[in-house]
Amino acid sequence: MDKLHISATSVAMNYLPEYLAVELGYFKDVDLEVTSEAPADWTDVLRHVDSGRADIVLGGIWVPSIYKNRVKDYYAFAKVTSRFSSLLLGREPNASKTSNGPISRARPS
């Protein structure tokens, strides 16, 4: 089994695709053992990848862009989600919602 260790800039809903893939066994299905950590100081993710402690960093596109041509060049090589994975949730229905339910199912064009 191949191994992949991820150092992430935080533990948040943004990383839901990774959490779901682990829980649903998608990585195991392709013979990949994935582990991850989120250091207290987000800048440690760069130390982790530089030292070999982590194979990749999971974070925003701003990470490679703020360091490029300054300290060290880092490269984004994959996009995990197409849209921000957060949602809004309320206890009461909102009268302005559509008849499709509490959350509009309208798709962006």
C-alpha cells in the first residue's frame, strides 16, 4: 500500500472532500493510505513539506503565491473543490426560499 501524508493549514469544512474520501474508503480502494495533520501554526505546513514530513500541503492558493519569488517557490498542482464547501443553516424556514425545499436547488450557469 502506498502512503501519503498531508499537512493542512487548518481543520475546516473546506477539507470535507478529503475527510469523506477517507471515511468512505476511496483511498483504500486504490491501495493508498492517507494520513493528515493540521499544525497549530499554519506556516508549519511549509516546514513539513520541506523536511519530507509531509508529502503534500492542503491549503489555499494563497500559500504558494505569497512565497513565490521571495522565500521559496511552491507549486499548486491540484484543485480539491470547485466551490467553497460551506453552507448556511437555519432553524426556521425562510419565506424567500423556493418551493424546492429549505435550500434552493437552482444550479449556477
